[in-house]
Amino acid sequence: MSKRAHNRDSAPGVAPRRSKVYPHIWSFVARIPRGRVATYGQIAALAGLGRNARQVGYALHALPENTPVPWQRVVNASGGISLPQEDGRYDLQRSLLESEGVVFAHARIDLGRFGWKPRSRP
DNA sequence: GCGGTGACGGTCG
DNA sequence: CCGACCGCCACCG
């Protein structure tokens, strides 16, 4: 096989919408376990984007409605949902998280309890 | 090629 | 505690 198919997307079953870095970001979002949440900045750091957490927000906004990517598990550094409440996805995100066992207190999630701690080495 | 924009984050008052 | 501001940088017109 001279040419091995370069894997274009790391995210399974997801077609790229615009950028090629989006699937890369999505692949990290897909690693967040059920019942846990990660912050935009956390995903940005894991994806090698440095502190450009905004790009993570961009990538999630570009997701199609019926995506396998668990976008609901990404919240802001305050443990809150970054979407405006007028956006229907606000309630959707909250409902999805609560159905996973994530508890909201005053519109916020306790990141100490539900925050995802990826591969922290001892 | 340039300028405005944004599902953010950290700092300041 | 909370709102306002600035910094960051890829994407879009």
C-alpha cells in the first residue's frame, strides 16, 4: 500500500463543516466521559490551541444538530452554560447534562465534583 | 489582504 | 459577587 489513507478526521462519524481543526477539537470533546464536564479552555489546551478557548466555542457552534459529539459536556470556566438562555440549546444542554447526573446549583456546575480530569499523571 | 466577530478566560474596580 | 474591559486567534465577508 503505497498510500495509506491519511485519517482526515479524528472525530468518528462526523463530516467537517468548514475548518480542519474543528474535527480535531471535536475529537477531544468526544473524550469527555459521561457525567463529567470540561471547560473550553481545558479542551483548547488539550487540543494544542493554547489559550484560544474561543476557537473551541467556534468549533462547537459549527456542529450539526444530530452530532455524536457530546457538546453538552463543554462549559465555561465558571461552570456555567455559555449560551444565551434565549437560545433553545441552553435548556437542551442543561437537560442533557442533568440526565447524565450532573447537578446544577444556581445555574452552575461544581467543577470540583463534575470537572473532567484527563490523564492526570501521579 | 484587512477588519469585525465570537458557545472564552483572566483581571480589575 | 458581578459587570466591564482587554487579550487571544481562526473564521468570514
